[in-house]
Amino acid sequence: MTPTHLRWGSDELSLLIRLDPAGPARLLAVGETAGLPDPAHDTDLCDRLARRALPLVEIQTTDGGRLGTSGKRHVDGALSRGLSCTGHDEDDTAGVRTLRIHMADEATGVRVTARYRLRDGIPVLHADARVENAGGAPVSLEYVSSFALANLARRLPAGERWEDGLSLWLAANPWSGEFRWSRATLAERGLYDVGMVAYGQTGSKNRLAVTSTGSWSSSEHLPTGCLEETGTGRALLWQIEHNGSWHAELADRFDDLYLTLSGPTDREHQWRHRLQPGESFRTVPAALAFVTEGGFEAAVRAMTGHRRATRRAHPDLEQLPVVFNDFMNSLMGEPSTEALLPLVDAAAEAGAEAFCIDAGWFDDEPPGTVGPGGVPGWWNAVGEWREAKSRFPGGLSEVLDRVRAHGMTPGLWLEPEVVGVRSPVAAALPDEAFFRRDGVRVAEWGRHQLDLGHPAARAHLDAVVDRLVHDYGVGYLKLDYNIDIGAGTDGPDGTRSPGDGLLVHNRAYLDWLDGVLDRHPGLVLESCAAGGSRTDHATLSRLPVHSVTDQQDFRLIPAVAAAAPTAVTPEQGAIWAYPQPGHTDAELGMVLVSALLGRVHLSGRPDLLNEDQMALVRAALATYKTYRHLLPAAHARWPLGLPGWRDGWLALALDTEEGTTLLALWRRDGAPESVTVPSVTGRPRVLFGAGEPAELRWDESAGALRVSLPAERSAVLIAC
């Protein structure tokens, strides 16, 4: 039986797949159609690519493991090698093309389907896989890839080593310092061609692996990366679209490179899934942007298009209201009627359109009570989500009514997935409604974790949300999540691996979000998890606004704000703007500009500002409202390069559909007074600045803009 080849795709992106009735289907190459080999004429090349290519889906089972000396790498699974291609089908519906490749292992009865999707006009491949047990005995899965692709170095010039000719972008994502991208060659990251293929080996046995373990999907790294060719502009950017544990792996094999993407694994995450006869398992999805020019920035642009095309519609994504939140550098979790009413009035005067009361509105602990690790006393008692009478003598509705009287949407903070160990809810719900390991309820920082795979946990949260919407008329809920619960849970009946229990909960949480929005379609749900610790597309494809950081220092937050569009669309990425009476005018400008190219989350103490300071805040928000309608279609670029954490000058540009570029520039401590910004093709004008005015000198012929800011700790927003 002779293998055949399938060329499938769109005008923007195509796949070349070898279909082998005697072996697994293999993805030989992905790229622009003109750059793919022609199987009718490039037979030898296709054979070489097939030798290096991986099965479409890499699978490892407990009783099969891997074949060959794979080291820690997730390739050469015995079951995936035993697959044979049984056919394929495709469809084209509403601008989305779908391809399904079917494979089977006759020995075990396992059936595998690799699914690929492409959208018109977007060079992004969406991939996942389904494994079905059609046999008569259980199969224990230990690894299933969402996507696998080899031959990543096939376009390098002859004689150029992949360890030098390819660079890998990765994004460390520390709390309060999110989106720390770095670029390094594969050699600089520690992956080399060790020359052992000449001696009959597959390669180095090493890998570059990025893994997230637990319920914070992005607490150490973003679930994304980019492989870029040096000097050509070709790039591949991926994202794993999951709100829990995930794994990405780049390694060498037969003198080339492969990439595998997946959700949780046995080796990294204590994940095993026992697939009973008749059952099926679907992997978490992954998306990959392929560009032939423009490198990393062009790949981000393509992925931004994918993120917009695959998220849930919500009016908030078009309206982009200014939200005041009373937490950051403001009340810091100590709300009360007395403290809030002046803030409500000041927020309305400044131009806010929604007002969210953050943590503490439920806190009836005695004053001065301290919880575990120095947190407020309510920390290990949350879960009922009922107003604190001691904080609101006239009732919480007194404050919310004042919010509505100013024409603002009222909102509240929730941390729905946790229940404090001292909460009555901890005793009221059954043990099975919480994460457990070895039959013991898991506790972390004084909290238990609800398992939303259990109906009692979901019913509890549904009742909370429905009551808050009905009783208080809230139109905005900030959903926070401040613990990482670890490997996972054994599940309600104690039979799951911890990693599989976490995966079930992750998916149930997403389903719960969908259910809330189905019942309350106008309700705005904000995504937050200790700042940006859950910055993943599984969450952001459902929720219209995302709090990207907890950074409190106005001198440091520009580096986060400027890099945020690499992972969050501008119309979703909420940045704090927290004016204080002690700020100079120039510093107020920096505080405000940091939020003006995303979603404005106003906080701080506007109630304590003097008249001139309040006028600056009003001017910034009034300016924002003149162009915010452009953000949902704008694309980011970085004229001075991606922002380094300590860079003196930072720049973020958003190119809009109407042809205007919105350019934010920040001058930080120690930076020279002036900077030259390249690629400025339109006549520049200042939209907003504070303190001594910026000086703009534009060289139209060179497309260069020289910007001078007299003061350190200042910023300016320019239209050009």
C-alpha cells in the first residue's frame, strides 16, 4: 500500500500531509502554498521529510510507553507508531475550513482523529485531537499531543546550523512583571546538534521544554512561544489554549527540529487518563500562526486576529467602558460606606462608567483581624459572599444606588473557586465538591478549592451569581483567583489521577462561565488571577476584560502595559491607572498614559486630588473616549523593540483600521531627554500629555519622529 499526499489549506496557509494506510499520517510541512514541496515532482524531498516527521498525534500509554531512546521527550510513542491512516474528511462552514484525519490501531482498538481548522484571512492553524477506545479493554493514556510538527529547519539556507539559524522567543510571566519576552538562539538556550545522527541515533535526546503545572496557567511562563528564522522574517508563534497545566517541547530529531504542544502529561503533571471501552478523550486546543515575513511582530498580529475571531461576542468588547475599581493604591481591600461614597462621586466626576467594589465588601471580621501569612482576616473565611453589615450600616445597596445615580454600572469582586477553611460553606458542601488527594480535602493558604466537576459546587456558585445580579442589580463581576492548588484532585470518587482531576475542573470552570453568560448575557465578567497568572485564551475567549497585572509602582507598570498586547488584545487588556495627590503633573501623565492603549482601570485616590490634578484625569479619559472605538480592530507593534524591564524609553504603537497610529511613549528614570522613533509615516500630534509639553520633530522623508520629554517619569500619547 503506497502512501499518498494531501495538500490542504487556504490562501493564507497550507498543510502537506502524508496519508499512509500502513502507518500513521504525518504532517510534513506547514506554510504558504508556494513554499510547500510538490509531491508529484519532489518525491525524494517528501521522503526525507516523512522520515523526520512525527505522527499527527503523539500518544504514550502505560503499557506501551515509547520506542527508542527518547530521554524525557514526548515522541516515539508505541501506540502512535502503531497507528495506520484510515481516511479523512473536510468541510467548509461560515469561513472556517476543517480537516479531520482518521487513524486506528487494530491491536488495541484505539481510534485517533487529528483535527485542523483554518479561518479565511488568518494564517493561524487551530489544532486538537480526539482519542477513542473502540476496543475491549481499558487504555491508560499518559501523553496525547494537541499538535506535532517536525521539519522546522527545512527552509534554512544550506550549511546553516539550526542551532544558530533559529531563535526561540519565550515569555517569563512573573507576578507584577508580566510579559517578559526574551529572544535567544537555540544554542544560547542549550539545544545543540551533537552529531549523533551520523552514528545511527535520532538526535541529542535533549529538549527545550516549557511547562506550567497547576491551576495558574501563566504564573511562570505564558502558554505561548515563537520560533523565528534569523534574517528571513519567517516565524511560527504558538499558544496552548488551556486554563490549567500545559507543556510545550522543542527538540532535535534526525538533523531537524520538532515541536509538540499538549495539555497535562504524566511526567510533568501527574496526569493519566484511563480510557474505558466506548469512551473518548479530547486534547486541549492549540493555535499556531505562520508568517513568511515580519517575524515576531507579524506573527503576533496574526495571532491577534485569531484571538478576536475565536472569542465569545460581548457588547463590552465594543463599548470599552472606563471602570473604577477601589482596590489598587486605593482602599486596598477595606471598603465601607464611609470610604466608598467619596470615591464614587470622584470616579463619576473623572469620567468612569462602571464602579467595581473590590475585595472586603463581605468582611465582617473584627477590626485588626489578620489571616494566615499576614493577609486580611476574611481570607480564610470567604465563600458565602454576603455583605458585611459592619461595613455598610445602611446596606451595600446604599453605595450601589449612589453608583447607579451617577450613571455608572455597579460591580463587585468575587473569588468564586475558593472557600475559606473557616467558612460555613466549607461544612455545608459535601467533601466531594472540593479538591481532594488521597481522600483528604486539599487546603492551600487557608482555602479549599471547589471542584466544579461536582454539581454541588456548581450549584453553589450559580446561586451566588444569580443572587448578586438579582438582589443588587450588579452588571459587573471581577472574578479573581489567588491560590495555585497544585497538581489537582483525585475527583469525586477518588479514581482520577490528580492531573486528570484538574483538567476536568478546568473544563468545568469554562463551562460554568459560559452558563453564567448564557443566563446573564449583559453581565461583564472580568478575568483576574493574582494579576496575570491566568492569561490564556481558554479564559480570554470567554471573558471580555482581563486584569493583566497587580503592579502597584507607576514607574514599573509601563513595561507591563507596553508588552501586554503580545498576549491580550488591546480591547481586553485592563491596566491600572492610580492617580495620587502626591504625584507631579508629569507623573500623573505616566500613570494615565499607561492605561490609554488598553482598557482603563481607574483606581488610586481621585477623591483627594486637587482641581488641577482632577482636570488632568478628566482630560485623559475624555481623550480616550474619542478613539477607543478604534481599539477592537487595532494591531500592536513596538517601534523601540519589545519593552525590557529596565529600559529607559518604552514605546507601544497601535495601528488602526482607519490609518491612524496611536503611539504611547514613556520616559523612565535615567533615560535621556529625547528618543527617535522609526516608521512614523503620518503627521504627529499630541493627544494627551501632562507636565512640561513634549516636543515633536518629524522627519517626513525619513519617517522618523524625534520626541523630547523634559521630565523623567513622564509619558505622552501621540496620534500619527
